[in-house]
Amino acid sequence: QLQLAESGGGLVQAGDSLRLSCAASGSTVSFRTMGWFRRAPGKEREFVACITYSGGATLYADSVKGRFTISRDNAENTVYLQMNSLRPEDTAVYYCAGSSAVFGNRPDRYGYWGQGTQVTVSS
């Protein structure tokens, strides 16, 4: 079965940058759309960004526009999230997700999920 594995999280200070990676393994399946979501303490899962297979179309949450950049390497079945100018409110567990068809911000349309990587931003 296809599995997703996030990496790159950690503890940083406000204003710092992090680059998250999500690698797919265990299958020859290529996701048509991949996305990043996050869950902050006491809050519901929140959409962050998504990208189509070609990389030509992206979608970002208003809270991260201009600071985060999503990209993908289809040859390696890997999606990235470059996070700049991090803020304490970005603190959350970040999850990558994949879909064979959907392009959008609805988590219920993504059928594959990683276990998450913790991002903590101190003030």
C-alpha cells in the first residue's frame, strides 16, 4: 500500500524558515494532487496548500500566502513545503496528503495521509 512520510519539522524561532518534505513509497501510484494540512493545539485540521501533478496550479490558505511555497518532484514522488517568516501561530502538526483526482482545500477529498511532523515556532 502507498505510504506518505513527512520530515523536516522542528523547533524554530519566529522569523526562521523550515522546509518540509513528504515522500511517497510502497507503490507505483502517482498522486494527481498533493496537499499540506496542519492541526494546531485546540483547533481543527486546517488546509495549508496543494499542488497539481504538473506543478502548474497551486492553492494556498490566506494565512500562509506570500510566506509558504509548495512544490513537488514527481520523479521522486515527493512534495515540499518551504515555510519562511514563520510565526508562533504556525505551530502545528503538519500533514501531507494525496489524492488521485481532487484539487482543492477539502481534507475529506484526500484519501492518503502521512503521520505528520511537528513544527513549533517560539516567539
